[in-house]
Amino acid sequence: MKKIIATLTASAFVFGMMPAAWAADTHSPYYEIKDGNLVQLHATTDKPLDKDEVRLPALEKVSKLTLDTVLERTLNNSYNMKLLYLKTAALGNKSGDLKDQSENLYGGSFEGYKLPASPQDYMTPEAMKKYQIDPTKATPDSFFWIGPVVETNTVLNKVIEGQGQMVNGINQILQAQREQMKTTSHQLDTDMWNNLLQTDEAIEGIKLQVTAQYVQLLGSKKQIALMHEYKGVAEKEMKRAQVLSDAGLASPEDVETARKAVNKIGDDIQTLENNYRLGLVQLCFDIGVEYTPDLLLEEPAAVSENVQPVVKKDTETLLANSFKLKIDHNGIDEAIWQQQNTVTKNTYGGQYQSVNTGIAYQKQEQTKAELVKKIYATYSDAENAYQTVLNEQRNLKDAQADVAKMKIRYENGFVSKHDFDKFSFKLEQAQTTLEGARLKYFALVRKAEAMDRGFIS
């Protein structure tokens, strides 16, 4: 009793030293005794990460990048791709492990043995011979022991029968486990094949994503250059307003309005440059390249070539190559296999397998409908982008003609140099708009080409 009281007293003392919040919260930090004091353990200080866990990867220094180089580096440095490869290997190994276990999972056999359980069992010739009873000397008095022995044998027979039932039950459990292992192994094989399809799908998806990111950076770079040109025009307009104001031909409000316009353009340029810098930094880190402000992004040759309309492929052909439909088809095969190989003990289990197969078929039909809509949407976007390029080409020619006319007027003294330079900016604007349209169309062409390889998004 004294020991119990002492233990309770010590526990109360220790818990009395702990914060009340910790005593009520099971998710609070751990505590331990150090030098006779209760000390809270902080994971961030007492258990620091290893240096290898926080060391940043080495980055290579380059002077320029091309789209092909970026795509290659992205696939080689993609964490998702490495995880998919590892997952495929893990699924294959686990499937092989389950197959090996199921083949070696066998239960023991139990051959029933029954002892004589009645006086008549001892009177047969076989029993007399087995138990060495001489029939010629057997008298009623010589079988006085049969009663107790029969009673004992009856009990032993019950024990033996129970042991046999236990062994049969264990065998049934082992058989169920073996069948479950086979089913799980087959499912893992299906998951492995699906993972391979997902790996190929991820490759195409990464290429499209990086292409869009690369094109966006190129477009941002062109937009920044145009904004600098625009700022130069606005600064000249501000100087002109100042000169006119000094001559009394313009009000101070006109100068202030021009100054605000220049500041607004400068703010927009700063925002564009910050966004461009952030996008370039992220791209460089993803591909293992050191960021430098003067890193050159080379424009793909296909962007500057004469654009051609996208050649549409047959919808059924595109669906036949689709990664998603192939994955759904594997799901149907898996459901059919389970329906044919799963042992059920009642009609509900069989109906479940049948319904599960129906769900797999329905899922594929749903995926097919969604993919068809995406195919039409992709081709529609490509057609619209192609038409936009044609429109911007026409607008550029119109701008070139207008600037040529304005040049004649300037050379003949009908317009000032300032007005001519201001009007000429429209040509730069039209050229940049056309280049942006070409970049967008280039990205959509790549998206349409990816559908031929099975990636429909």
C-alpha cells in the first residue's frame, strides 16, 4: 500500500510540473528528464535534419537555352518522373513477392483417427487382433475394463474430431488467403501496366506544360521590349508637352498628365519584368540551370515559319491511342478477371463482381465522351489561333502601308518628326502582336500533335 501511495505521489509531482495544456492534449511535444528537470523536446532544435537532406542541388551555368534543351533537361530532372519509375519497380516487386508467397502457402493435412467407442468395437476380429485379445479365452469377466476405456476413448474421439475441424478451418483460411494474394497480385500487375501508361502520359504532359511555359516567357520578353519602346514614345511626348508649356502653348496639367503616363508605363514594365524574372528563375531551377538575368531564350524555328492549318486526325484513331482509354480498358480486364476468378459463397458476392464490371465499362464510356469533347475543343482553339495569326499578318501589312504613307508626308514636311515617330510605334505594336499570336499558335499545334501520341487534355 505504501508503494502504491508513493508511486501516485511521484506521478502527481511529475504531472504537476507539466503545463496544463500538455496534460490535456495528447498531440503536445514530448518531454523527458534531463539533469533532474523536465525538459520539452523541440523537433526543430533537438533533432536537426542531416546536411544531405537540406543541401540544394548543383546548378549548371549556361548562356542560352533552346526549347529542345529545356524539354530534355526537364524530363531528366523531373521528380514526378523519377517517382513514377520507382513506383513501377515497387509494384512489380510486390506482385512477385505475393505470387511467391501464395505458391508456398499450404496448409497441413489431418487424417482422422477414431478409437473404439463401444464394447462391440472390441468384439470384432480386427479389433481383437489389433489389441491382442484371444477369442478362445475371452469371457465376460475378462472385459471388465471395456466400460472405462470406452468412456475415455469417447472423450478422446471428441478431442480428435475437434482437432480435425480446427485443421480444416485453418486450411480454409489459408486457401482464402492464397486466393486473396492471387487477386492482389493480379491487381498489382494491372496497376503496374497502368503506371507505365501514366509514365508515358506524364512525359507528354510535361512537354506540353514546359512548352507553354517557355512560350509564355518568350511572349513576356517581347512584351517588355515593346513596353520600353512605348515608354520612349511617352517620354518624348512628355518633353514635347514641357516645351509647349514653357512657350505658353500648353498648360501645366498637360505636362502632369504626360508625366503620369510615363510613370504608369514604368510601373507596368516593372511588374512585367518581375513576373518574367520569377518565371525564368522557376524554369532554371526545374531544369538544373543557374539563373542569370541575361540568360538568352532562343525562339523555336517553327514559330517564324509560315503557319499552316492543323491537319485534323480521325477521332476514333485519336481515341485508340489515348492513354486514359487504355487505362480504363485495363480496368475492364481486371474487373472481368476478378469476376471469373473470385470465389464467392453467396449470390451477393457474384452480383457485386458483375456490377463492378459494369462500372468499369461505364467509366470507359464516360472517359470516351469527355475525351471527344477535348479533341474538338483543341482543334477549335487551334483553328481560332490560326485565324488570329492570319488576321495579325493582315494588320501588320496595313500598318506597314500606313507608316509608308506617313513617311512620305514627313519627308514632304507635312508632319513633324515627333508625330512620325509616334505613328511609327503602331508598326512595332503590330509586329509584336503578330509574334505573340504565332507563339500561341505554336503551343496549340504542339498540343494537337500530342493527341496523336495519346495525350488528350
